[in-house]
Amino acid sequence: EPEVTQTPSHQVTQMGQEVILRCVPISNHLYFYWYRQILGQKVEFLVSFYNNEISEKSEIFDDQFSVERPDGSNFTLKIRSTKLEDSAMYFCASRGLSESSYNEQFFGPGTRLTVL
Amino acid sequence: GESVGLHLPTLSVQEGDNSIINCAYSNSASDYFIWYKQESGKGPQFIIDIRSNMDKRQGQRVTVLLNKTVKHLSLQIAATQPGDSAVYFCAETGATNKLIFGTGTLLAVQP
């Protein structure tokens, strides 16, 4: 069964450093998303991406964040200068055009980002 | 100060019993509602969804009920099994397709 994959599974970084979180969405999917989940809290939307551009972004997704689809398979989230409060689990999700359920977004296993 | 949010609502059931998990949503304009299951250390996993023009939808061992009058969503799990133990989130979505998740409920199944 096709699945969304994410690397690394755990990233530890120093405050102020840049990190890039990587995702490989399901191959025929066209819509891509990043969400984050601070420990013990609910999952929060960050950004959606379609046709090589951002469709929507939340207030969390400020100038320190960027997304890119550098090739036909990867979808990345970059945080330019990490802050302590960026520590969270980051989930990538993708969605196709003709799923059996209208809005089924398939989530990856997540990358745990720890900012020290 | 604000809690770190570790105090999830918890539902504890015996194996074999039926479980009902409830959720209140916020946006009356949402047109899809979805239940996700999240096991420890994993990403959310789709369970079932329901369109806003329906009030009930059944899947395998799961039923979702939607009450738009009071903006309430519930997930019923029949014959709950230990493998059902997880955090369950409701989510809503509209025209933009971004998912807005609820707080989550921890389902603990006792053998």
C-alpha cells in the first residue's frame, strides 16, 4: 500500500540553526500539506501546496518557514532560524484527486524536531 | 499559566464494549468532518468521514454521527478491541481542504 514517508524521524538542532524536513508524498498525489503537533496538543495546519505554489498558510507559517517541491517526488519544509517553540512533531500529508473519500489526506509518520 | 495540554480527555472501556467518542466543532460552514486515529509515535490515520449533508455514516465497526444543530460529531466503535487504543481526533474541513483538528480523546481499552 502506498504511503507517505518522512525523514529524518528525529532531528535535534540548536536554536537559530536552519532545518529541512523532508517528505515523499504518495506518487500520484497533487496536494501536499504540512502540519505540526506540539507535545500533547492537537495537530495544527501549517501550509498547503498545489501546482508548485502555496495554496494556504496559517499564522504559524511566518517568514521563517518555507516549502519547496524540488523535484517530482520530494516535498520539503524549511525553518530558517529555529526557535525553542518550534519543537514539535511535523507531519506531512498528501491527497489525490479522486479518492474514495472526498478529503482523505494521508499522513506520514512525522519528524520529531527538538530545538535546544 | 497555560497547561502544556497533556490532560487529554480519556475514555476507558472494557474490551468488547462499545465506545462513543464525542467532539464539538466550530465552523458551521465546514462541509466535511473526519475522524482520525493516532497511535503513539505515529501520524494520524484516517478512519471515516461524513459530508455535512448527512447525519450518519457507517464503516466497518465504526459509525459517525453528525448533529449540525448543535455542531456535534461522534464516533461509535463497536466491540472495542485493544488495538483500538489510541488518541482519536475529529477534524473539519471546507473549501480550502485544510484540516482543523479538535483536541483529541484518549481511548484506553482494558482487556
